[in-house]
Amino acid sequence: MNDAVTKPKTRVRTKVERPRLYKVILVNDDFTPRDFVVMILKAEFRMTEDEAYKVMITAHKLGVCVVAVFTRDVAETKATRATDAGRAKGYPLLFTTEPEE
């Protein structure tokens, strides 16, 4: 007698969740030069001159601006590197991360 024929086959489906995404946020300050902010946005976030300028102006007007959305590791790395680049030049430039809703 063949047991494989009489037993019902059960399939195990593993549910794969997409990784949670995080926003990188530029926080405005009154000391970091606009050109420097644009340069950092272009270098770290690979933005065009126009994209970087729009993000910088939005942060300037509203106080903060979402720069981009990444997985947690990438968002935190980019935010840290961009913030550190400002600190290296003596500016209080700040990028933070928070979970996307």
C-alpha cells in the first residue's frame, strides 16, 4: 500500500512581507548655506540640481522636507552620511529618518 496516495498533501506558504520603508527628512536650519545643502543632496541622494534646489527650498519654507524613502538601513546610512558631511564643514545640517506611514 502506498501512503503517499492516501494522505492529503499540505502546502506551507510562507508569507513574505515587504521591508518597512523609512523617510529621510531634511531639517531646516538658519546657518547652513543653501548651496551647500544642494551640493549634499546631489552627492548623497543623486538628485539633479533642480530636484535638490526644490527640496532645499521646501525645507527652508516649511521647516522640514522629505528627501527620499528607502529601506531602514539605507535611509539611516544616507541620513548619517549627509549630516556628517555638514558637521565636517562646521554646519548644523541635519537629516533624520522616520518610518513611513
